[in-house]
Amino acid sequence: MTSASSLSPTAAHLWRRARGLLLAAAVLAVTGITLAALRSGTEYAALDPRSAAPGGSRAVAQLLGEHGVHTRTVTSTAEAVAAAGPDTTVLVSDPDALGPRRQRELGRTVRHGGRTVLVAPGPEATETLTPGVRTTTAGPVRATPPDCPLPAARRAGDAELGGHGYHPPAGPEPDACYPQQGAATLLRLPAGPASDGDTVLLGAPEPLTNERLAAHGNASLTLQLLGTRPHLVWFMPSAAEAAGAEGEERGFLDLLPDGWTWAAVQLAVAAALAALWRARRLGPLVTEQLPVTVRASETTEGRARLYRKADARGHAADALRAAARTRLAARLGVPPAQAHTREVLAPAVTAAAQDPSPLFGPAPADDAALTALADALDALEARVAGTTNRPEPPAPPTAKDSTP
């Protein structure tokens, strides 16, 4: 049983190193759980018939249900087109959120004989869905008298409308109601003499919201516009139906929700701060006293045992030859960078009247050959040392040293 080294990390050392990261992970986890708990409730967009928020329209759906009108919520143009029919009212909560191709697909349902209600369509959506109708800015939303012969508007009386104003095209006599600045903020366009369908344009969404439904004649006007048929399809365009140029390809980033972009920025900032924290200088470098001192002979013997256990005679021979070449190069004046180059070292050894073959060659075939190689290298070094250390002959005597 071997005891642990004095360099082995202790529990306290590991805790000191990891506590910062563990604390940061705990803070992130608690923050995420808290945000998830706070936002665990279902969120709906404005004018959603399932939403009880001030900008939602649950009150409208409940009132229509009490009068026998079934409300169905869809989020794609294909669903809205498939559900359209003579006994159905299709309400488009945000026509401007549709691209040109989706608007054209939806525009074809206007002529199916049912009713289509467009909530606050802008100029481009109006031009595509109801060709010939011009859109202007009518002004702020306020209580406005109907001032038109449409029975639903006359029964409702004043209603809160405004926002967009619409000028009807030439053709079948439309119902232009709740005028502001010369433009109708509620425009009903009949489909034609052979159909009882029609299209209704509302300049503002306020009459449909929970917050403003009970004000003035908003509730009466809304129920009469949406309750003429037993089925109501409430079309709320999803993100996939978002406006864009026709034929435009959407990339991966375009499909990500907006929240992911902000989350990616936060993660990038956190990663940068963590990198700065871990890269900070902790102070000047200091030397550390080694816990034990190992003799060179023990290191050499341990390495030799490893070579023998792995049967790595080639690596052992390479180590012996490399060490011998380094020592011989220093003795023969060969630069250290060329000590292991056969073309440079071999001629220098040969010039010393020695055979350089033990310094280069194949790996030994067995342990006996390895031992013989070690002996040959020792003998070669000894011969070179004897050659280079040979004493120089004495200088010849001069005339001053001769005996008279």
C-alpha cells in the first residue's frame, strides 16, 4: 500500500479551486428557475380570444359563445383558407403581419361567400386583400358616431374607432361608417350581387379588446359584426407567417425567437468576464521547494525498467546513441545542432581514426545485442577520448637550451 504523494490535491484545495465556478453555476440555476417560475403562465398576443389581458379578446369570444357562435383560433393562412365558407366569419387580427403571397392566398377567401373582418390593415395589406380601397390616417381612436345606413352601426351607435381611414372603390355601394377626416374607419364591402358575403375593414382594434369592449357601443358593434354566422375563425398569424418579400429565403437566425438573440449576447458577455477572471495575474512567480530529491541514477534505472517492461529495445538504443553522439560532438567540436546529423558527425569521428558505425544503425534484435551496443558506444567514446587527449610531443630544443 503506497501513501499519497505530498503533491496530491486535498479536499480543501479542490474546494478553493472550484467554489467560484460552483457559485456561478448555482446563481445561474437559481436565476433560470426563478424566471421560468415567473413566466410559467401562458402568454398570449394582443387580440387573442384566449387572453384575459386588457389587450386580449376573451370577453368577445365568451359573448359570442353565449349567442351560439363557435370561435376557433388558427395561426396559419392554410388553416384560415380551409375554414372559410358561407357560414363562417374569418377575422384577421393582424393583416400587415402577412407577406404578399400569404395576403393573396387569403384574399381569395374573401369571395367565398362568408364574411371577412380585417383589423386595422395598412396600405399594402388593403391593396392586396381589397383592391381599389385607399388607406389614409384617420386620427386618434375616439368615440365616433356611425353616420351611415349600416344597420349594425346604427344599432350600436357611437363606437371607439380611428387609426386607419378607408376610401371605398367604385362599384357596388359600400357602407362607409364612422367617418373621420373624410375617410371611413369602418368600411363594409359587399362581395357582389350573386353572394351574401362581404368584407369589413376596421380602422382600429380597440372595439375588440377586453379593456374597451364595454365602452360606448363597442360591444354591440363587435357582436353584430362577428355574430352573423355560426362559426368564427379567429386568424392570428404566427411567426412563420411573418411579412417578407416573396420568394425570400429565411435563414437559421431568422427562425430563432427574439429572446434567443438577447440570451446569446448575455452568454457571450458572461464568457468574456469568466475568461478575464481566470486570466488575471495572481502575483509574481515564486520558486517552490521540491518535496523530495531523486538521484539521477534512480531516474535512469527507473526509465530502463520501463523500457525493458515494454520490450522497447529500439527506444533504449536511440537514447544510448543520442547521448553518445551529444558527448562525442562536444569533444570533436561539432556544433550541437548537427550532433545527430550522420553526414556531419560520422566524418568527424572517422577523422579521429575511429569507426562511427555504433552511433547509427538499426534497433538491436535482442537484449544481448542491446548490451553489446552499449559496450561498443562506451568503447568508442573511450577511444575518441584517448585520441583527443593524447599529449602533444615536446618541442625541439632551441640553440639557447643546448650545452656549449
